[in-house]
Amino acid sequence: MSNAEEIRFYVKQLLEDGQPHDKDEMRAYLAANAPRAASYTSGMLAGALYSLVQNSGGRYKSLGGGVYQKMSGVSRSYRPGLEEEVLEVLQNTCTSLENACTINILNLSQQEMAVADKVRGIIQYLHSAIAELRALPGPNSSQG
């Protein structure tokens, strides 16, 4: 079993209760249950969670902010709303950029340092955009 498969196996166990769980809870659950948990990196967890959500046919969902949930009674035709979809894309983009910039700075050129700095700004902007989207009134709230 690959690291990603093992991570997904234990994360599915944790999410089986149908409640939302964040990455910290997942890391704690993995540490307590997965034999190789000490070797898992944040990138491995992020990748395993991304593939879990993408390949589950809507059974598992990213609620944003590193929180995931198993959806009950989800049909194969489940389709998230625009806001959910955009938030998930933005969150996954942040995670991918953070993973891409997990590097050893000792051997970076000035140009690569400049790129890393620019990417940090982009990630900060995306996090701020995510927060703004979450702060928007929902479809059932009254707008006076």
C-alpha cells in the first residue's frame, strides 16, 4: 500500500462518522493509527485528501480551510454549488503552490528567491480572497 493509499484508508475511517474534521485531527488520528504516520509530510496529506475528494463522486467533500467531511446520502449526480467549487479550487491552488515552494533555500538563485517571494504574495492574496468569499451572505440569508 502506498503512503497516499494508507493516508486515505485512515482518513476514511476518521470521516466515517459524517462529522467535519480538520487536518490537525487527521494528523492526530494518523499518528495514533497509521504505522508509517511519522514519515507522512504535509504534502502527502494534502495530495491524498485532494485525490480522495476528486475521486469520490461527491462522497467526500472539502469544506475549505483544511476541513473535510463524508457526505451522507450523496448520489452520483452530486454537484457542488459555484461558491463551494470556487473555494475548493482556490484552497487546492494554495496547497499546490505551498507544496511547490517547499524547497531548500540554500541552493536557490536570486531569480528563484524572487519567484518564491512572488508566490508567497499570491498565496496570501488567495487566502484573503477565500476569506472574502466565505464572508459573503449565503443564498438563504436576507439582504436588506
